Amino acid sequence: MNGVHDMGGMHGMGPIAHEANEPVFHHEWEGRAWGLQRAMAPWGRGRWGSTRYELERIPPAEYLRMPYYERWFTVLVNRLLRSDLVTPEELASGKADPSRPKPTLPPPPPRPATPGAARLDLPIRAAFKLGQRVRARNIHPEGHTRLPRYTRGRQGTVVRDNGVFALQDTDVNGQSLGGKPQHVYTIRFAARELWGVRASARDAVYVDLWEDYLERG
Amino acid sequence: MVPGLPDSQQPPDHDHDHDHQAVPSDVALRVKALESLLVEQGMVDPAAIDATVDLYENRVGPRNGARVVARAWVDPAYRKRLLNEATGTAAIAELGYSGAQGEYMIVLENTPKVHNLVVCTLCSCYPWPTLGLPPAWYKSAPYRSRAVIDPRGVLEEFGLELANDVEVRVWDSTAEIRYLVLPERPAGTERMSEEELAALVTRDSMVGVAKVKAPQGAGPA
């Protein structure tokens, strides 16, 4: 989706705030929220769809306002509500509604609805070879995609074939498009191809892109 | 800032303008309420949350990556395995660092002529087993938006000015590959042990926003 999360090349976000000796978690709630969402993963396995897409669907103004761990917490809350594992009243009070049966962990689905992120040992032919000129396709999927906007329509060179991975793109409900195992390539884009003459002629941006995102350059 | 104290001894500053600004006062309460509810329902074990917090606060972090870098600096055969795309992940695992967000590691070598910088413009992907959870600036809109379009400006903001003849390579880790920068070993460290070298290596140098500095008195920087 063309969301505010797809930030590469945007202006106006301000200076980078580097903090010396930064703690891993700035507040106790950040660690608790992070641990909670990790611990709750079994409740959604094969059902909750793409976490990345859930994060991207936080409304833009909220996304920019929220600290990082609040985004993760928001995703967990949205999923629990949508799955009827908690009610808004329970969330507000922090106490279980005694009139509701205690949720039980559902058995894992017969096969994962979302293909994993692992490299796949599948004999799939690579459409592109090292050194080949390619172009990132000018596509604008409304679901989750890993094709950053700033690369679309731009020409680059294949510098590495990373092997076969399931496509992580989703539909508008965050559900997998079926995996579509394919090669993922590292593409070198000259900085000037992306940003024009303001960029150094020496510099480049390297992006790992699924084969579906590419066409012959 | 506390006047007269070096940066390394400054207390954390939560007032400045970074990704944690404007935290609604109730988010801590909402997290607490959800945790109590899920514990009451038997859906989550608080000890599992404690364990996750402990893991990322105390056991996984940039000290791991620093050991990888120091080993590569002192052991040429290890360095070769580490920089080889086919064996880099295994070379890191040799030192005990593997798992989620470190399954497919590529190590990028910084040299006097090539400077590598890592970002994730779409999310905040980061190599957890070697660097731990990412710092706030790495996850922030300013870094994610600017690293690809103005890497030299970003580096200057971190205090690193690169000559025009240095090639800057920005790696936008939007897929499943995770990147670790192998910084240059500073001059004047020839006599240091692997352990002493590891102590010099910073998280920032392994993301590519800084160089490793020689210790004071170790010769020309």
C-alpha cells in the first residue's frame, strides 16, 4: 500500500535524534508490550495475516505520532478485538468478563495460511541473471508489498540472487497472495537514477526485490 | 545534558524530540490492563514476557556483533568466511549468534573507498542476533526517509564526513536478508587483543553511521 510507512525519500521529517547510551526500552511498558505481542503469537498463528501490513494500516497521522512500541501494541489490541479474544470493556477495565467463557488456544491450522519468510529449497528457474539490467515495475498494490515506492519505474542492475522465497505481499485484508515462491534479487540502483543530479554519481542504493517486482530493463 | 560530564556518563535524556515524543500518558496503563487481563484469562504467562524483556535487555545486543567484528579483524580466515555471501551467516553462528532476524546475513565491508550504510525504509528490519533490537533513531521517520536520498547528509549528522571519492552504498533491507557492516579497524590498534578490540566496536559502526575510533593515545586517528 502507498502508505506513510513507505518513507524512503520523503522530506520534512526533521533531524535524526541520536541518543548516547540509549536503553533498549525507554519505559517499562515498552518491554511489556513487546513481550506481550511475542507471547501472544500462538493465538494468531496462521490466522492473523501479515503483521507488517497491520502496522502499515495504522492511520497515517496516528502512525507518525505513535512511538514504535505503541504501534506494535495497537496491532495486538486490534487483532485480539477482531478475533473476539477480548472485548472493549475488558480492555478498559483490565478484568475478564465473568459472563464470557475463557478463550482456549485454537489448534494450529492444518497448514500455515501465510507462507513463512524462510528461504525455500525449490528448483525454480531464475528469470534474471547477475549483471542484467532490470526495471522495478510501476505497480501500486493496495495490500502489503516490499517494493518501496522510490524504486518503482527505476532501472537497476542485478548484483545478487538470494535464492527462492515466498512472496510476502498480501491482499487488502492482509492475507497472503498464495506464496508464489520466486527468486529475490539484490538490485543496485545508481543514486542518480533514483534522485537525479542532486545525488553523488558514485553512490548507489541496494534493494532486495522479489522477481514479481521486476521486468527487463 | 549535565555540564562537565562526558557523553558516555550523561544520564538518559527523555525530553528531546525523538521517536518517543508525546507518549500518551495512558499507554502504560493500557499495556498494564491488557497484560493483567490476558494473565487472568490464562492466555499468557507473565514469566514469558519477563524472559523476552530479559533477552533483549541483557543477552542480545551489539556486544554480539562487536565480537564478530573483532574476530574478523584478528583472524583472516574467519574474515574471509564472514564476507563470503555463502558462508557469512554460518560464520556468525560459529560465535553463537543466530535465530530470528538473523537467518540470512550478508556482511558488508567498509574500506577507505567504500562506505556501507543500512536502513529499512518500509519498517525497521534489523539483525537482532548480532545487534539486538534497533535504537529509536533507526526506527524513526527522519532516518528512514533520509538515509536513501541523502546518505551523506545523514552521516554528517552523525559526525561522519566522507570525502567525495568515497562510494556510499545504502542497503534498504526490505526483504528477508539482514545486513551487518564490518567497519574498518582503526590505526594504532595493532597490539590490542581481540577482546580489547571488541570493546571499541560500536553499534553505530555496524549499522554504518559511524567509524570505529581508535582509543585515545593509540596513535593517529
